Amino acid sequence: MSFWSNKRVVVTGGAGFLGSFVVEQLRAKGCRDIVVPRSKDYDLVQMDAVKQLYSDSAPDMVIHLAARVGGIGANQANPGKFFYDNLMMGTQLIEVGRQHGLKKIVALGTICAYPKFAPIPFQEDDIWNGYPEETNAPYGLAKKMMLVQSQAYREQYGFNSIVLFPVNLYGPRDNFDLETSHVIPALMRKCVTAKEAGQSTLTLWGDGSPTREFLYVEDAAEGILLAAERYEGSLPVNLGTGEEVAIRNLATMIAEEAGYTGQIVWDTTKPNGQPRRCLDVRRAKQLFGFQAKYLLREGLKKTMQWFAANRQNLRQVTF
């Protein structure tokens, strides 16, 4: 039997972007008992709903992917909501899991938890050495509290929980809403729209100088499940590629994929966000054998192909 064949697994956020790939890979690995709670049935911000979920599903493992999340604009518009909702979901899922004797919870943190000026590449041991970038600090700190809770609960109760810190994800089924999406889907939609409208220029936020690292969603799902199978500790672990790219260069790559040949103009009155993001990914390889497979250019091509084929049926994201 495979590791997963006799386990009942709850995947919060399992109907979302990353979650849908995690569920697919779970099924491919032989897991036949997967519970995907929907927000209309279980509002995980509410303690009673979390208790009801555990009572109804009696899981062996919880993979917690649900989050209130978005790009710089969404973070600026919803700092309080992003802090409270993410904090309460994580805290309550871990606490009620402990009460129910849950065997393991795998929780997803965020790269936004790292200090604004953390040394490059971000090493897990530096995660507390400074305050996060201001535009997404409430979200990042709320998610980082799961690491505090994981370590405290392992020490006091022997509760088995792990917290993973992925870089920005992208890929098919992402959120392409311009008000709430992250940088890659937003740039794809803007470039395609500009091409179709015959625009000679395309204006983007910031000055293009910040760097980012991006992890293709199928790689992220694989990393999460490898950690679930093989890692039993509360040290934080990065998930990424170690490949750093400037936003200016990323925009050029996406424009090429979209066939947009106009001029890209940078609006420097808009915020850049964190200056640099790039992860040290050695710990994931050492502890559970994860190494990303997709290079950025290949992942962008597959994402653009999916977007072109599914523009009429994009999912709506609201807060």
C-alpha cells in the first residue's frame, strides 16, 4: 500500500488554485478518502465551523492551504481582514486538531513572512530577523503565527505539525482577476488585453527593479505532499526554485508569450513591494527530497496556454 492509501485527508482550500493540484496528486498517489470543505459549509474563521469540520470528517491528516490572499493592491485594501481571517483559520485548525488527536497537520505559510531586508537568498533561520515588507506584513505575520504555534504545540503536547514557506506560486487555474491577483496572472491578462486592444503602451506598477522567485503550482503540490510523507519536525522549510528574476525581465518574458510588442511603461508612483525575494531551497531537498522541476520560461508558457483556452470561465475571487 502507498503512504496515502488508508488515510482520510482534509484539504482546506482544496477547491482553489493550489488545492486542486494537491487533490489531483493525492488521488494519483492512491488516496481515496479526501475531504474538501467548502466555505459555504464551513467558515474556517469561525471556531464552531472548525469543530464541526473535524467532527464530520474525522481526518488522519489536514493539509491547510486555505487563505485570504492577493497582490499588493489587495493587501493594501484589506490589511485587517487578511490578518484576522488568516490568523483565525490557522490557529483554530491546529488547536482543534490537537484536541481531536489529529495525527498530522501540514500548514502553508508564505514568503511574505520574511523580513523586508532579509539577506538573499532567504534562509529559514533568518525568518525572525526583521519586520516584513509593509504592504503585506499583516498577512505575512498572521501566517507566521502557525510556525510559533507548531513549535509550541510540539514542545508542550507532542503535536505533529509542519509549516512550509512557498514563494509566489503560478500556473493554470490561477486567479486572473486584476483587482486581487498576483503578479504573473495580472501581467498575463494585461499583456493579452493590451495586444487585443492594439495599445502602443502598457503601464505597470513600480519601477520594475524588484526581484521575485516563482514556483510552478504542480511543483508546489509535489513539495507539499513529499513533506507530508517524509518530514516530521517544526523547523520552517522553504519551497521554491532558487531562481531569481527581476519584475522588469518577467514582464518582458510574459509580453513575448502573449505576443504583445508595445512599450512597457513603469508608474513609479506605485509601490514596488519587497526589494528582493529569492529562497535558499537546500533544506527541503535535505529533509524530504524536494527539488522543483519546472523552469520559469516553461511554466509561463503552460500558464499562458491555459489562460488563452479558459478566459471565458475564470474563477472569481472576492474578499
